[in-house]
Amino acid sequence: MTTPHLKSIVKLFESCRYRHDLYTVFSDWCECAAISLSNAMDVTQREKREARYMKIVGRYERNVVETFPKIMGEVMMALEAGPQDILGSAFHELELHNTARGQFFTPYALCQMMAVMQIGDHTKTEIEQRGYITAHEPAVGAGATIIALAEALKNAGINYQQHLHVVAVDIDPRAVHMAYIQFSLMHIPAQVIVGDTLRLEFHEDWFTPAHIMGYWSGRLAADRRPQEISIEIAKPEPPPPELIEPPPRAATGLPLFDFGL
């Protein structure tokens, strides 16, 4: 469904088409927007990412660069109106999925259905016992499944900003940037990773402001520590006596080939 904010986002991107490849502009905007959000909180990676930001914007004319914050404003207002995968919708509306080697993002309505199926009494029980639940997404795309999960938790009366932590991975850096932007603006505590889940190869971490502000790295580590301490290593059973003391050798046989059998 096309919304006024989606129409505005598409129109702003298309205004950059006359001199630049739209797929490249979209990817560069996603990276710049992600860097802007990251640099507000993640001081450990700020210098490297700021240099990358300046390199990207240096390729564009002033009027194009001035369009970037306008797009961000529309994305913010769209997510303020309600949870949705606005960037995934824009990606398809601009018909960029054909350029991206057949990459399609899961329709948001399907993500909503799957998310509702995951929420039940066990969810509230785990939150009461542990304080939060975790979600792991091995191929996050633009983040639709996690956004739908956050919406389902909200509709169930659960504050996802306090009781949900997400670890999400995608092999495509642009998809990671899209998910990171939307998670950050929705204040979802998350670690979004550029990597290949199947090969267990991970290259770059993006921590949302909600993750950093909520001290989630320390919180998760503290919860893992008691589990690691409680693991007991079983002591090996002693071998049976017949394996310790071999049977007596036969009285006859060839001495050079007598293996005690």
C-alpha cells in the first residue's frame, strides 16, 4: 500500500536520477543515514565512519546532498505513524530489486502474520523470569520480520524497547544499513552485522542507539556468565579391568609375532 510518506521518499530519490544511478544513490543514502545514527552514540567507530561519510557525500552535488536529510525526515515520519518496512517498500517502489540480482524483501503483511504466531503466554513468562526475550535473524534484509515482531509485542502490551534484544545478520551491507536505520528510529535494541550466516563469517557490527543506551552488551554478557559457570564437565569413567590388565599370553606361539591375543 502506497502512503504519502512513501510517495515523498520515492519522489525525492527520483529527483537525483537525472545525473546519478538511482541504485547507487539509494545505497549511498542508506550508508550515510546509518553512519549519522551510529556516530551519535557509537564513539568507538565514529572516526572511521565519519571519514567514510565524507567520502560518499563528496561524490555528489550540493542539491543532492541536501536531499538526503529530507529523505530521512520522511522515513522518520513514516515510522512515527506506525511500524512498517518503509525502506523495503521504497526499494521495491523504485524497482531497484531488479538491479539487485533478484533480491526481494518479505512482504510486511506476511511478516506480521509470522510475528503474531510467535507471541503467546510463553513470551510473557520468559520476560517475567529473565527480563527480556531475544530474537535472531540470519538474513535480516531491510528488517521487516523484526519490525513486525516489535509491532506484535507492542500490540500484546509488551514494551519491545525494554524487553526485546535483536541480533540480525545479512550478507548485503546495504540491507544491513536499511535494517539498522529502521531499528534505530524505532528504538529497538539490536546488533546488526554484515556477514555470511552460513559460513559463520562476520565483518562489521552496527549497534543501535537503544543497544548502547541500554547497556545491552554488558547485560547479555552478565546473563551468559552464570550459564557458563553452571556447566559441569563430566569426569571420564575408568576403563574396565579387562582393558587395564591384558589376558595371559599363550604358552606356545612365535615370539616375534606374539601380540598377547
